[in-house]
Amino acid sequence: MSKIRVVHYINNFFAGIGGEEKADIPPEKRAGVVGPGIAFQSQFNDDAEIISTVICGDTYFGENIESATQELLKMIKEESPDLFIAGPAFNAGRYGVACGTICKAVEEELNIPVITGMYKENPGVDMFKLDLHIVSTGNSAASLRKVVPIMTKLGLKLVRGEEIGPPEEEGYIMRGIRKNFFHELRGSERAIDMLVKKMKGESFETEYPMPEFDRVTPMKPVKDLSKIKLALVTSGGIVPIDNPDKIESSSATKYGIYDLTDMDSMSNKEFTTIHGGYDRAYVLENPNLVVPLDVVRELEKEGVIGELVDYFITTTGTGTSVGNSKRFGEEFSKKLLEDDVDAVILTSTWGTCTRCGATMVKEIEKTGLPVVHMCTVVPISLTVGANRIVPTIAIPHPLGNPALDPTEEKALRRGLVEKALNALTTEVDGQTVFEK
């Protein structure tokens, strides 16, 4: 029997091309194994061979999802593979979205088995778990050695058409698919057994876990922008130069509230970004690309909005857990209410940063405040559950384009903020994307 032909997808980092400064590279294809493909090939032994590796930068894919998918599909088709592997992506949000997107496209277009791996909180999980076998990984690449054997074993079983066992046996994340099976005990006996364990305070596992839906009813729009008090919040890691609260560059456990009194712009002499998830060069030069204080102040002076609250709220969304994101939103929303804030604009940058931002958006909205999420990776915001979403320009500079003349660039940022304000005045009955 001939070897199973495998094509592997990885991002710029795992291809050894570079970090965030190289995350904008377009799709490319290399013969044979690259990076983590070595571990997969070793595990395959003589059963399968990675014949080609396709690569794409996370930023490029996130900003060009449709075209990047088609480019990669063309490269993959040329190899006539029997199996497609993506990642694993661990907790990298953009990477997870890319892995899920291309896996789904390959499965649908080429009709071959696909397999990927992600951490349970990767936003790609919720987006694609119903469509794909996603092997559960650790939070970081440190779990690569553990996850590769699981992914290869499951991938080979899929190719061979062997029966796939339940998630707890095979190592993939629960997909919500129910299968009938015969049990040695009647349902009534099993139910009584669970009831007794519950009454005794012992642990038990339901046979019928219910799906969890975490959606928030959209708040009513503001009636008159000229009378509102607006707040700016970000998951984009903008902090004072000295980072006084020592907010972490990734997996944040805290947020900060910083004064904006008498400030007309986010000066790079006073503010910086500590965010560990995107190429910071543009934002280090102009922090208004993440927190648009310059144009909001203009709108305030012109009477378009009533006033801007005299502080902004910030954290780093990179890898930040859903639990911490919820806690941040719950806590600082109390202050927003105490300070009579009427509406909120929240900005995010890359993958898990967008997940963090959208999670905080929901917590803000639960308090009754209308809020709009300005982000580049819109699919993640939609999956998490933000209601009002304004797409932004690019992950390293969401609220502007440094390639433009400064006047044009500022006008672009103002246009985006005006779109966000329009979103706050618009009645919505569900998730709504206010297109560019």
C-alpha cells in the first residue's frame, strides 16, 4: 500500500520566517516538512508522508480571509493529498481562525479528511468545532510533543475510514454530535446512580451535557450623541510609558484606568503599548491607532458628542483567559455606571485580543450600556457575541493607515469613529456588522 499523502499548514512563526514583523507574508508552498512537520513525520513512520507544507502569515490571513483561503486551496489541490493537517494553533487566536477556515475549505472542496489542534479557549474552537475534529491542546507550544501523537493517530483513522470514538477517548474537543449506543445498565439505573452521587456531594458526569449559550440582548441605542458621556476602552495594551500597574504583555491578570484630563491626543511621549500579540512599531509611533483620543476630542469640541469621560480603560488581550476578560468587564463596568457613562467604544487588535475585547463588550452591555466593538478580526467578535461591530483597518494599526499622509490618515480614523458613533445610535435586534 502506498503512503498516505499529507499536506501541512503552518503560520509564519512555526515556519521559522519570523514573528509579528513577518505576520503579513502571503501564502507560499514548500516541499516536504517544515517546523512542527518534523514531529508529525516522525510519528507517521512509514504510514504517511508530508509531501508539502503551505504557509501563510497570521496577519495576512486575518486581513484577507477569502482570498488567502483560495490561494492556499489552489496550492493544496496541486498536491492531491489524502489528509490535511493544520497547526496545531494552541491559544493563538488568528492562527486558530486560519487553521479552522482552511480545514473547513479543504474538507468541503477536496472531500478529504482534515485535522487541527487548538487550546479550548482559542476562538477558533467555537467557530469550527461543529465542522471539524479539533484535538485539544495545551495553552502553548510546550504541549506539542503530547498533542502530535493524538493528531496523527486520529488523522490516520479518518483517512482509513475507521470508527472514531468519543472525544474523551480520541482526544478531540466535543463537537455536539450525539451518537446512540448500547449500555450494560438501563437508563433508569444510571439516572438513579447519578442522583445518589449528587445527593452525597460526589462527582458525576452527565450523559447529556447541554450546550451553553452566552449571548447578550443588544441595548437600546443612544438618542442624542450631543448629550452623551462616552468612554474609551481597549484590549490593545495601551498604557502610560512606565506601565504603572505592570499589566502583562500577554495572559493579562489585571487592567488599568488612566487619566485623560486635558489631553487632546495619545502622545507617544506619554503612552506606549505593551501588547505582545502584534507588530507594535506603528502604535509605538502613534498610540491613537488603538485609542482614538485625537479624533474623539475633535468630535467633543465640535459638539458631536457631549463629553468624553476623563479616563480610558485598558488591558492586554493576548492570550488573556475568558474568565479574566469577564472579570475585567464586570468590574470596570461598575465604575462606568457610577460615573454616568452613557456609551462605550471598545477597540481590539489581533485574535485572542479580539476574543478578550468581545468578552468585555458583553459584560459592559449586560449592565445596560450600549457598546460598539471596533476590531479587525470580525469573525472572532461575531463568534464571541458582540452585538455592534465596526471593522477596522489592520491588526497592527486598527484605527488608521500609517502609509497615508498624516492628514488623510487622521481623516480615516475619524471616519471609523464616526461609523462607531453611528452604530451606537442605530437600533439592532441582533449581531450587526457596520461595514467599512
